[in-house]
Amino acid sequence: MPYCDAEAADQDMHSDNTRAGATAAPAPSPGGRVRDPACPEGFKAAFRHHPAGVAVVTADDGEGPVGLTATSVIPVSAEPPLLAFSLSGRSSTTPRITAAETVVVHLLAAGQVEAARRFATSGIDRFADTAAWRRLPTGEPLLCDADVWLRARIAERVPAGGSTLIVAAVLHVRTGDESRFPLVYQDRTWYTLPGSATVD
């Protein structure tokens, strides 16, 4: 499922797609079951099987580098370029990133699953391997093997349920090889999407 920060990969989601006042339950599909639309478990189960791209978000709030794995990163606008992602209120990293002025969003490829795992693991120093990251001239921590990343300034911090939605204005984009295979997360498992996975 899409999650705000993988310190808690099965955390609560925070958008309500249920129409206000709707009371009739939908007919069950084969192999599925109808759940209370307000039930958090049903909501999480629905998104658990909806694959999402994987990113690592890094920042420095003045107290040192911080980062987390996220599958909630989305493009919001191309003109001006804006992106957004959510941060769980249950994550110890959330206050640090929300306090930062800028972030770097690394869009991961299949070969970067170890970075995704590291930044999804709580209770460790995610920046202990000093050879794996460096600082940009502007000070933000950057993963050395990242070939696609965006540096952005946080524009809005919007409380949403138990999470915070971050909207950021993109300042710099580094694009990589267009033939790269993206890293994808679905149902607590990492996947890649090779070119042979296309559906005509």
C-alpha cells in the first residue's frame, strides 16, 4: 500500500474516497469482500494491492541529515513544478523533515532496493555509510547512486488526519537513463517493472 514513511509500512492512509452520505454497500466482486467504507483495515487493504513507485526523501533541518522511504510521492503541477508526499505522525523522522526548508526526493530504480530498505528501517543510523551519500552545494544530503532526483523547497505543510501532507516547489531536477527499470512497492514487497511488463 502507499505509505507515508516506511518506518511503519502498514500505516493508516489518509484520504477518504467515500462520498458523503453514501450508505449502500457496493456489490462484492468475485474473490473479494465488502468492507465498511470507514474501516481503516478495509481502506489499507484496498491500497495494499495498488502498486506505487518508491522514493527516498532526505533533508537536513540543521540538526543533521534525515531521510525516509516513501511511496506517497506524486507530481502535483508541471507549471510551476510542484510535488507532494505525506509523512506519518507516528514516524520520528516526520518532525525533522517538516522543520527543514528543502528536501531531496530520490526516485529509485530497481537496483536501489537496498537504499529503500535502509531508509525504511527504524532504529538505525541511515547515514552511517558515509560513502553512500554526499551533500549538495546547498547542503542537502544526496544519495550517491541516485540518478533521478529532485531538489525542492517546502511550500506547504498541511495536517491531514494522522499525517502531514508536504507540498514542495521543485528547484532542480536531475534525470537519468530513460531505460532504467523503476522500483515498485506492493503488498509489503519490492518489485521492478521491466520493459517486458507492458500491456498493449
